[in-house]
Amino acid sequence: MKSFRRKESSTLPLSPATEDLEFKPFRETYKIITFTMIVGMLYPTPNTEVCRVVGILTILVTMSPVCIVAMLDMWNSWFRGDIINIIRHTTVIGPFLGAIFKMMLFFYSRKEAWSIIKKMDADHARCNTLPEPHKEIARRHIQNTQYYSEKCWSITVATCVLTFPLTAVILTFYNYACKDEPVKYMIHDIDKPFSPKEDRFSSPYFEIMFFYMAYCSVFYIISFTGFDAFFGITINHACMKMELACRTMEDAMLERDRGSRRRRMLDVIVEQNDLFRMVELIQETFAIWLGIIVIATMLQICNCMYQIIEGYGIDPRYLVFIVGAIAHIYLPCRYAAKLQVSALDVATHLYCCGWERVYDEQARKMILFMIARAQIPMKITAFNMFDFDMELFVSILQTSYSVFTLLRS
């Protein structure tokens, strides 16, 4: 079957005439994610590439001190045989380095990411011209995405990260308000390089490190909110395109005029090909990141469990961190599984679209090819090696626990 491809429209600022439209471009539909992507040097606008390079270099320079100090402390802990302290630093610094790598990775795949955003903008603009039943499908998918991929994920990330600075603030305030010999608490306790351990609480070093780590915490939130949520948004949008295509096919089968029916069916073919291209772009954009988070999440869960059970007692901060790490791998597995199920359902919906009532041999042949194409599994893979789905999520949890028991032994 001949392949059709919709011409991609560029993303332009909203004009006064488009501000009243229900379905708006990506940056107007998902404002929280757009803001975090822009601030986190992730938003792939072509005309801001130089600014993002400068921003990424600035972040690398400003974030290097905390990484260097933490690694020095880990080096000293190794000679002391303090494995618990090494794991404690790894639990926090590991994802922090991942956030920095994420900026560079997304800059590398900026063209694919920008193509995805342009496709979403074009689809949203087209949704404004669709009949009300089609608009209801788009409205339901977008509202679901705004609630789960944007708001809920933002709250999850903020809760996991802010647990550390809020705990430090509350405990320090309590000690100074209620105890004769107050104790200071750092956001993440790191020894002062080449100094006695007690010197880390001396002024002004303590105050400088406290505000510096608060700044790092903000970067942590911004990076993990924008990039990870963008993956969920793209998958949900692909699922929306599938459902809209199936609904268009149902409408085509109700057409009595053969020419009108074929035009609608061609629209479905165009949408199906556009969907395949979008999934390819998603795969190209996120394949490396998905592979990295599989390994990183297993290590993170092991570190947190080891820190809680074998460390200095149960620390609520690391309990929250475990929940966050599980959510961090659950969501991409859940979204990838949703894409697989939705793609397989397309063949069923096309078969049930009412073709048996249409006495048009060419139309039936077109549906036959479309059903055959829809039966090919649509999967998101990590490192182009293993599929992301709920079975992978269960396997990650099992492997994490196995590694944890190995560490304990």
C-alpha cells in the first residue's frame, strides 16, 4: 500500500485568533512540563541551541563542586572501610549525575524531540476541526495526560527531592528551639574536604553548603520532571492518534458515497503512517535513556534498601526515595505496555468498524492491509535490546531484591 505522510507544520507563537481554540500547541497544553524543560535546558527549540549549550556548560560548572566533594568523601570512606557512607553518597549523587547526562543526551537527540513536538502541535490544531465525538476522544486523552504525566509526576518528583531539604530545615529548627545543645543538619551530609569531620558544621561553610545543596535540589526536580514526563506525554499522544484513526474508520464505513468513503480511509492511512513515524521518533529519542534507567533503578533500589536496613537506622527520606525510584521505572514500563496494548487493539477496532455492511471490494482490500499492518507488535525497546513492558518492571524488582540479598551476604 502506498505510504502517505502529513506535512509537518512548524510551531509558531499563538496568535489572538488561536488563543480561543480548545486544543492548543504543546507548550500551551502542558505548561508545567514546558517550563521545566525550558529551565532545565531540555526544550529542543532549534533557535535556542546556542543558549542551551551555554546553559548546559554553566550547569556543569556550578554542579561540579558538590560531585567532587562527594567523591572525595567516598574515596576517604573507602580507605576507612565505611561502605555505608559510600552507598549513601551513591544513592543521591548517582541520580544527580544522571540528570546532568540527561541534558546532554536530550541535546544530542534534539531533532527527533523537536519533530515529536511539531507532530503534536499539528495534531492538536487538527483536533479543533474534528467533529465533537472525535474531540471528546482527544479531550479525554489530553486531560488524562495532564493529570497523570504532568501533575502527578511533578508532585512525585518534588516530594522525593524536597524530603531532604525539608527534613534538614525541620530538624535544625527543632534542635535550636528545643535543645540546649543544638545540632545542625545538612541536606546531604558531606564531610568538608581535608578537614576534621566537625568542621562541616562551622560557619560560614555550613550555610554556604546548605543553600548550595538547596540549589542542587531545585535542579534535581526540574530535570526529572521535564524529561521523564515528556516520555509519558508522547506515548499517550500516540495512543490518542490510534483511537482517533479507528473512530475515523468507523465514520468512513457510514459513508454512502464511494468517493467520500475512500477519502476518509485515506485519512486513516495517513494517520497510521504518521503514527508509525512518531513511534520511531520516540524510540530514537529515548532508547539510550530507557536502557540507562533500567540499570540505574536496580542499583538505586538496592542502595536505598541497604541504607535503610544495614545503615544508621530507618531513615524516612530513603523510604520515600525507594517509592520514587519504583515510580520512576514503573511509569515508562506502564506507558510502553499501554502503547503495545493500544496498538494491538487497533486491528480489532478496524475489523469491527462495519466493513461487512459496505459492498466495496477496494475498501475491503484496504482494510485488510491496514489490519495486517496493525497486527505487527509496536514496542519500545531499551538499547534496542529488550522490550519495555510490565514484565520488565516485575523483573527489575526481582533482580533488585536479589542483588540486595547478595550485598547483605
